[in-house]
Amino acid sequence: MKITNKNLHNFIGFLVICSVLGTLCWELIEVLIRIAGVNFTLTAGPVGFDIGVLSIHIKINPGTPAGFAAGWLLFKRI
């Protein structure tokens, strides 16, 4: 699908959701590897913002850009 002003909000939302899903999937993979007995992590500390009332942070790992790329490709194919 071509990105236009009409569907830009959907595109950005889709990328955010896919990035979060990629992050969560990578966390699951790391947990499974730790259960197997190997201490393995590629996660960068929490990145986000804190404005006093609202605080949003996300851990960035290889699943984040992978989810972003997958979201981009899926949106283009729709």
C-alpha cells in the first residue's frame, strides 16, 4: 500500500505495534535461551521519556528493528 496523508496514522501505528511485538518476541527468545542454561542478552537499557505524570520506556533489542522492518514490509504488501 502506498503511504499517503490519509493512511499515515495507520502506518505509524502499525510500525509501533510491530516494533513492540518484535521486542516482546526477542525477550521470549532470551528467556528460552536462559532456561536452556546459557546467559545471553543483547538488550539495551530502557529508552523512553518521563514527564512526571506519564512515563513510557521500551527496551531496545534486535527484535525491535526486526519488528519495525517486518511492519514496513507488511504494510507495503497490503
